[in-house]
Amino acid sequence: MPCASSSTATAASGACRPDDRIGLTPVGLYRDRGVVLRTYRLGEADRIVVVLTRGHGKVRAVAKGVRKTKSRFGGRLEPASHVDLLMYEGRGELDIVSQAETVDHFRPLRDDLDRLAGAVAVLEAADQLALEGEANARLYDMVVGALRTLAGQDAPLVVPGFLLKALALEGFRPQVEACVACGSEGPLVSWALEEGGLRCAAHRLGPAVSPDAVAVLQAMLGGRLGAALAEHRPPVVSEVDHLAVRAFEYHVERRLRSVNALHRT
């Protein structure tokens, strides 16, 4: 039976279900787990949340009423929150959040400005790589792993490690084991950004790279991330961080605003 045109008639008859009014169907209900990448306001009380989910890729959804004081799940949908979600598929570009339960709030990130800045950089990078509606479970796992590491230990190279491994996931793994020009194993002394890796002394091109930075890059991309994260010497950390950010920005063709803002402070 068609819905009554009058709101008074509708309220009295109960003819319109909520799903009818907002353009949803019962079959559009789904569950997934995700990390909130960013949020922005919608109207007076709602918020749009952008979530990297394990099974549905990047999802944009409306969280209704979350900015109200008595919202059921407003605090669970902040950036860097790891959540279980129940959502409806909308007919347009936005889904609708029905339920949200916290898996991990990563509280230590919110109590330390340096760790929070690192988390924001990870979220921004993931947002640039993820595609809406296309599942990328490996990227999702990497984001969760990076946030857990940032929350659990003082490791200044978590973000560079994430950026380089994310590039490898996308098919742009920098060559750090041998010279990109001749295949020589070294010594490797410079970073040829456009060619995607390191160069030896005989084919030097691009900014110079220290032996310590080379060792960290090789550990990061060679399955020894734990050893790389143990590096805390400021000159080495700064050098590797700069190389990783430049490589990421070159391949995605966009600046990482959060990282550049952090470097200016």
C-alpha cells in the first residue's frame, strides 16, 4: 500500500516504515569491522564517517544524531576508532550506521600528541589508497597493526614503515637491496625517487643516503620491521621518514597534509 502523503496521516496509520522514508531495503543490512579514517559534520546533529572496512573497502556512511549529547555511539565513531558496525546500504553514495561497538579505542594515541600525529598520518595515507566499495583486507590489517604499534610502543618509524609497506602493497615497492641501475648490491649511496629505489656509487643519482638509513630501509621491506622500529637515533629517523614520505607522495601524486604539518611544528 502506498505511503500517505500527509505526515499526520502517516503517523496515524503507520503506513510508512523508516526504511521506506530513507530509501533503504531490509536486504541492505550488513555487518563489518573497520577503522574510522575521518569524519565531518552533516546538518545540525549528524555526522558523515569515512571507514576503512575489512570486507567492503572504504565506506562513507551517515551516523545520525551522533553530535547530540545523548547519542548512543557518538564517541565510538571518532577517527582512529576500531569498531564493529551494523550498517544499511543506501541507494545513494552514503550508507547509514545503525550500530557501532568499540573493538579498540587506542586510548594511548589520544593521550600523546606525537602518537596521535602518527595515527592521523596513517589514516590519511590509508584514505588516499583505499577505494570505495573494494575490499582490501591487507591494507585494513596494516592500518590496524600500525595503530596498535603506535599505541603500544614508542617507535618513531612506524609511519615511514607503514608508508613504504603500503607502497609495496600497491605494487610500488622501492628497490632497496640492489642498485636500480645495474643490480649491484652496493654500497648503495643515493635515492633515485623517479626510478623507484637506491643507486650505487658508480651510478649515483638523487639525494645521498647514509648506510644506516639503507640498513633501516632494507629491514623495513625485507620482513624485519621489528628491527627497523628499534631505530631511535634522530638523524636516521629523520632521514628515513623523509625518504618514505617523498616516495609515497610521488607515487600517489598527492601531498600528505598531516605529515607536512607535523614537520613544520
